[in-house]
Amino acid sequence: MKKFQLPYGVQDYLPQECYNKELVENKLSEVFYKCGYERVETSALEYFDLFDGILPPSAINKMFKMTDSDGSLLVLRPDTTLQICRMAAGNLDTGEINRLYYCENSFEFLTDNSTARTREFAQVGVELLGNTGIDGDIEIILTAIEALKAAGLKDFLIDIGNLDYFGGIIEECGFDASDAKEITDYINNKDVLGIEMFLTSKRTEAKFRDALIGLPTLFGKDNVLDRAEKLCSNKRSLKAVRDLKKTVAAVRECGLGDYISVDLGMLCGNYYSGLVIRGIAKDLGVSILDGGRYDGLCGKFGAPMQAVGFAIGTKRLLKALENQGALRETLPCDIAYVQLKNFCKEEYAYVNEMKKSGKRVQKTFFTEKEDLLSYCRKKSVRTAVIFDGKNYEEIKVKG
């Protein structure tokens, strides 16, 4: 029957999955906390007006919407970053540096049940608010690497790019927003033929054609930035390259250079303004981490300031860990016991004492000793306790 089925795009987490999810979230949170970030929580419900005019129509159409009792239009949380910008504008000292992290579910209204995306997705992320400049970019990238390593992920890369490189070339070409959107789609799809046809139709100058046609190929290690520098001449694009060089050099100096790669053809996000980052793991066809700089976003909430951050998709990270054999089995209880007579205070006192010492204690409801021992062997419980009224016997169980 349908009432016993879940809608597509959402899921339950069974004990094994929930155990690993909690482990990962705790490890990520510990990294962020030790880096000076403080946890916040945002409301699952927001007024639609918060996002209207900030997100593009394509994102607006993917919100779960509902009507409040007074007729106001509400949405389920689609994007925690925007909520944190609202929070910062109303409740934080925007003249200071604010380091915040979160662990929350967001929602996306999807109508195509053949997509790999989910309608409800858990994320753990950080936001660095304040005028931090390139040092903030470096901090965010280092934090991202440390977080994925702490989660147990082995084979991953953090792709880094800068939207100002593309933006500077587009400005020089004199393209309008519609033209920029069209060529962005071609570049994101690595569609060189599409780029060539578009530029031909616009009669674009040769020097700009070379830069834009070359953009989808500007990915890889450090030499990519030298190539990129030769393909542009405007100040905005050149500064983007210089900033990336400084960032890459800083990460390499920390001994983490093997974890980063450059991709100047990465033109993503609804509100990013400079640095963009994406975390990818081997044998997983989607990103596990996305983020970047969004210096213009907080100003739309009345609190202009720089900002940079990222979010890790918890489910995707768990899948990457599973592919690498890094998920853990749930731990068995330390003690299982049975009361053969009536409940007594000695039983309660014993259980509490074991819990205080850090043990996991589970009561069973068998009536025979052998049933308890069989259960302990099956569940890998190492100590069986048999209460016979006030008295008890501890038995070490062999596997």
C-alpha cells in the first residue's frame, strides 16, 4: 500500500547507516570546532520572500512551497548559506570575523524520479564571514581537506577555480547576461564545438576566442595557471590567476598539494563571486563538496561583507567512504543480561554502575541461560550476566 512507501527522493537511515552517518558528522564537526567555528542551527521553514529575487527562477522552482495560516508563502529550507546571511545581518556583529558551521537537512522539489539527486539531503558545512580576503580562501580550502581526511576519505581532490577569470574575459568581450549564461553552459559541459559556434555567431575577436575556447581545457595541476595567464590581458582575470597561484602555493607549503587541482572551467553556483571549490572522490560520479566565495550575498540582506564557505553532502560522502571500504560496523553491546526472577534494585544498580564505567548494557528477555549465551555469541557480546533475583553471575562469552 502507498501509505507504507516513502516518496521518491527521501530515505530512512537504518541502524548501520545511521551509525556511520553520526560518526562522519561528529568527525566533521570536531574539525570545524577545533578550527574555531561555532555551530548554528537555522529554521526548516522560511518565508518565500527571503529567496525571491536572490536565487534565479530555476532554483526558485525547485523549492517546496506551502501556505501559512495567514496566507504567507513558506518554503522548506533549500539553502543554508542564504539563511546564515540572514542570521548574520540580524543577529551577528558584522564588523567582526564570524566562523559558523552547521549540520542540517535541506530540501529540493524534484519532479523527475529518474535523477540521482535527492529531495531531502543532509549537509555539514562552514561559513567564514568577514573581510578575510585570500587568507580566508586558503583557510577554507585547508579546512575542507582536513575535514575529508578526518572523515576517513583517502582518494579525493579539491578542484579550485575563480569565476573572476571568466568574468574578466566576458567583460572585455562586451557580452550581456544572456550571452554569458549561454556560453557558461557550453563551458560547464566542456562543449568546445558549441563555444566555437557561439563565438563565430557573435563575431568575437580572435584573442577572446582563444581564451574562451581554451577555458574548458584549463584544468589540472599548477602549469594550468601559467597557460591561463597567457590567454588573458585584463586586470580582473589576471588578478584571479595571481590569487589562485598564491592559494595553491600556500596549500602546497602545508604539504597538502596532492589534494588540490585547478579547474578554471568550473563555472558553478547561483551567487558565487570569486573562488569556487568542488570536492570529488574516486569512483563517484558526483561532487561530495561544493562551495566558494560569495562576497555580494550578505549585502542583499543589509549587511555587506565578504564571505566564503563550503558544504559537504553527507550521503555522498558516505557513499564515497563505502566505495573505499571505509565504513564501520556498528559496535556490539559490552554486556547482555537476563533476570530469571523478579526485577530488583540490585539489577538496576549493577546496570547503572556498568553504564558509568562506559559500558553498553542491554537487557534481554530470555528464560534460559543457554538462550542468552547463544544470543551473545550471535551478536558478538563478550559478557553475559544472569540475574537470579538479587544475585548475579558474569560469564565471559567466547566467539
